[in-house]
Amino acid sequence: MSHAPNRSQHRRTVAAVAAASALLVAMSACSTPAAGGDPAEAAPGVTDDTVTIGTHQPLTGPAAAGYSSISAATTAYFAYLNENGGVNGRSIEYLVKDDGYNPANTQTVVRELVQDDEVFAILNGLGTPTHTSVLDYLNQNEVPDLFVASGSTSWNQPEKYPWTFGFNADYVTEAEALAQYADDEFAGKSICVLGQDDDFGDEFIEGLENVLGEGSLASVQRYSVSNQDVVAQIGAMQAAGCEVNMLATVNGFTALAIGTAAKLGYQAKWMSSSSGGDYVTLAGFLGEAAPVLLEGFVTTNYLPYAPGNEWDDLFRQINDEYNDGAPFDGNTVFGMSVGYLFAEALAKAGENPTRQGIVDAITSGDLVGNGLVPLSFGADSHAAYKGVSITTVADGVQDFIGVTYVSDGSGGVEPFDGDAVPLENDGLPTS
């Protein structure tokens, strides 16, 4: 019996195995091993030299004037980080796509980032209505959805949305702190609210009533970002005798509300969520009248935006060197703080980061960030900051007044006297 066919078959088998082995070697050479050591499981967006992430931002549209500078600040921080070695030897590539603050556009650009650009994670997607439109998609596809730029409590649902984490102090927390401050400082005054007609407004009103009591607000007014006219709402607040007005508004509508009140000859105390409370941005809208109209304006913050703060000083240097000397404001600090927190999480995810690995790093509770109050991340919490400090404007300067509150989200508000996170290692995270 001839054995030639068997030898031929054997040679073909060996050749096929060799070809398959070569293919696997080539594939592994183009990828990065997953944490845990399986070289066949490369994380999307991760190479030996880079980690690519993406975001959706309102570079145009109704929220652009207040927020378009955030992603530029984050990009500047990453440029600083990359020039100083990146994270575990990898540079961060940050892809920024404009959604115009339109949920339909958000869905399109986020799918492009995930499916076409194959990003490792989505970082700091901005807006409550916009990001809500991609929340299910990102979690169904197990894409890390990190540090959303919105105070909605939707991002803090670990069981339903295990891949999503917030960044802002949530709207309930901010409202509870402002309500407590108003109750402490302006007892007996008539309190009212103007809120955006979505989760932003809903949750802010919830927080106010948690502290002040249900039905305690003398007037509740809502607005839509698609309508640049709030004369009716401000007129109603004036007619109701509102003395302290709470604002769940983006920056453009904060300025619109205060400017409209001035035109109506209506004076009140104005207190705002941090989402619409940046003095430099508001002054850009209000012009020469800003120092007068914003005197005594109250808002919250949970990040180190104050003259003389070490973080603030570092971010100003980065802004000058890596952001073309763009105006420095609260959005700058916000954007760079987000970049720092991502870099810290990536460093703690290990030398071979995976998508699950960075989620585990965040839920470990080991992240420190750079806030004025401790981070709240853990196995049962995807919320970042559960406390805020109070700022006021005096003589054209917005600064902290030494009052900080932490909240349980159910009306329990307590003073916080702990220390803010100090600057270490020149703002470059280590593992």
C-alpha cells in the first residue's frame, strides 16, 4: 500500500497549521494583551503606544457658547500628559465629535466613535438629553462610559448601567446644598425656581423640595433650550414675589434669565447649579453689565477653581502652553479635571488595560481625583461627587466662601470640613 497520499495530507496539514500560527502571531503583534495575560484579547482602541477614546460635545448649537471649551481643555491636559510620558508609556488620543446638543446627532457620532473609530471608551459625553440617547447603546455594547458631563442621577445606576459613571455633582446634591444655604442665610424669604424641561430641572426641583419641603416653592417655571425667550417665566416669578431664585439652567439661560429680570426692573437673589454658574462665561453673555447684575450671585463647585490653588495654578500653566492661551474659566478646570481623572483610572487599570479593567479600577474606590470633597465611586455607587462648596461673586470675583455641604440625596445635608485633594506629582497620575 502506498503511503504517499498520507504524507501529502500530512504536509498540507502542517502547512495549514503553520499559516494559522503565523496569522495569530501577526494579529497579536498588532494588539495589546488584556490584563490577566491573554494576548488574543486586545482591548479596542489600545495599542502598544496609544489609547484612543472619544466624546460627543456641543461645539455648535444652543449649548456651545457655555460648553464648547471643555473638550479643548481636556485635549490640552492630554497633550501635557503625553509630553510627560502618557500613562504606562501610552499616549492618549482624544477624538472630539460635535453633536450640536441634539440627541439625534449624538446617536450618530457615538456610533461612529464606537464602530468606525473603535474607541476604548467614551469620556465626558456632555448633556442630559443628549447622553441619555446613547446610554443603552453604550451599555449593551459594553463600552466604558466614563465621567458623563451632566448632573443627572441616571448615570448612577450600577445594576442597570454597569459601564456608565457620572462626573458632576448630581443635580439633587447641588440643589440640596443650595437649598440648605438659602435656608441658613435667607430664612423666611420666598424661594422660586426656573428649570430646564428635562431631568436637569426635574432633579433640581426634587433636591430643593427634599430640604425645603414639598410645595415650598412659591413659583416653579420651566424653559426649553429651543426657545430663547424667558420673559413669561421671569415675569411669573416677579408676579409671585420671588425673592430668592434658584436656577437649573445652562450658562446661556442663566445669563438670559438674569438679563431679562434686569430689563423688567426685577431684583432678586440668584442662585444657580454649577452647570450654569461660571462667572467668566456669564460675563461674556452679559457684557459690561455683568459686574452689577452678577454681584452676590451664588453657585456651587466641587473642583479647585480659585486663585492661588495649586491645581488651579497648574491648569493655568497647561492652558497657556497647550491650549493656545484660551480664556481660563470654570470650563477649563472642569475639562482638565476630567482628563486627570481618566488618566488616574487608566493608570490603575494596569499596564495592559481592558475595558473591564478600567471599570474595576473605578469601582475599587481607590481613585482620588482632584476635588474639594472625596469621590464616591465604589461597587454600589457610580456617582463622583456627593458634595459641593458654595461660591459667591463679590466685586467681579467669583470665589469660595468656606461653606461646603455633603448630601445623601434624600434631604440629609451636613457641613463638610475635610480637606480638598492636594496636588501631587505635577498632576501626573501614577499606578
